[in-house]
Amino acid sequence: MNSIEEFTQLSIATEFENYEKNYDFWYVIDHLPIGDVILWAERLTKTKYLSNHNGEYWLDLIDLITIAKDPMNQILTSKQKRYMCMLIISCWNDLECDYVI
């Protein structure tokens, strides 16, 4: 699964200063397959990693997954997809350990 490597690289990139201004960082996120983002977001919602933060993150993630999975509804905006990815990346080290391939 290629998204594992990409999320790992993105997680490492967040440890450096000014990663928010790095065009390559956002380019990788924007070009991640939405199916992979949904898969990892669903896996994240089944863990307790977001419970250490504000519960609104969990609710936001559930809402975005619902929107992304509904073909008759809307398509995720790039900002929404980036938000989902950043939540995944923030818990990536623990999440990756739970789903060893």
C-alpha cells in the first residue's frame, strides 16, 4: 500500500520547521488517493488517539468521511481533504503501529 509510505514521509516532514509553507508537502497531500485517505481516516476514528484532543476533531472527521463516501452528495474540497490528512498525520506513528502490514 503506497499510502503508508506517503503518510510516513508526511509525518516525518511535520517535524521540520515551516513545513506548512512547503509546496511539496501540500502537493503530496493533494494527490493522495481519496480512497486511501478515507481508509486511514476510518481507522483513526476506531482508535482513541483523537480522544486526547478536543472531541470536535472526531466529529469533524466523521462528517468529512460521510461526505467523501456519498457519491450523490458533494466532493471534498482540497481544504477538507487537507484537514483529514493532517488529523491522520498527527496520530500517524501510533496509527501505523496498530495496522502493521
